[in-house]
Amino acid sequence: MDLTPGAVITVSDRCSRGEAEDRSGPLAAKLLAEAGVRAEVVVIPDGAGSVTVALREALAAGARVVVTTGGTGVTPRDRTPEGTAEVLQQVLPGVAEVIRARGARTVPTAVLSRGLAGIATGAAGKAVVVNAPGSTGGVRDALAVLTPLIGHLLNQLDGGDH
């Protein structure tokens, strides 16, 4: 079975400097693999510019599903949504809303995540981009929402019927 090309981008100053272990990126890649998406993990520092560059690189490399983890909160360096907005042509607000709602069932502060979900264009055509929180629990919540939608989303992006 051919796996859908994807990418996971961990956004973390501490992980990018080697001061902390990236646990959320590998978890996202594992959960995507279970859903039929092959994704390598890239670790970058916080900041909108680094996120935009990493997303454009993943899309140019042919990723059809891109998940970022981290940088969705309200601290001054949490700029993942701003960097993501630079590459999205369409926003899927319902996906991001359900991710936050799922997280809020167990962690009330999950509603503070500013993550986006949407559609971007890359070398392989249209792609799905989703911002997940940086915690492993946030990644589990985000992928629990996203993975059942991947097949339908990609079919629609490729011109499939409803």
C-alpha cells in the first residue's frame, strides 16, 4: 500500500536547540502512519517566519498532509498560526474548533490554542495543513479529529464528488 506523503513540523525553541526532547513530533508521525500518511519530522524554532518557510518546504517536497505541533499558545514566541496563515488559501475553522473542544474535555486551557486548519497548494497539488498544540495530549486530540477526515479531504481536494 502506498502511503500518502506528509510532514510533521515541530515548532519549539527548546527542542530546536537540543535542550528538550521532541515527543510530540514523533507521536504525530506515528499516528499519521497509522492513518496511511508517511511523514518525516522536522524541528524548527518558534516564530512565524520559520513556520512559513518550513511549511513551504514541506509543500514543495510534495506533502499532502502537514501537521505542525507547538507554537499555538499565547506566549510572545507562539506564532505558528501567523506563519501558517501565510500559506493557507482556505481555512477549515470547524476542524480547529473541534480540536480545541476535544482538548477542553480534559484540559480547560485547550481553548487557548490558536491553531489553524486549512488548505494550501504544493508540488503535489492541494494539501491539508493542521496546527496541533505542542503537548502529546494536544497531538493525540488533533490527530483523533484529523485522521478520520484525511481520506475524504484528499478525495475532495483531488476533485472527488461529495
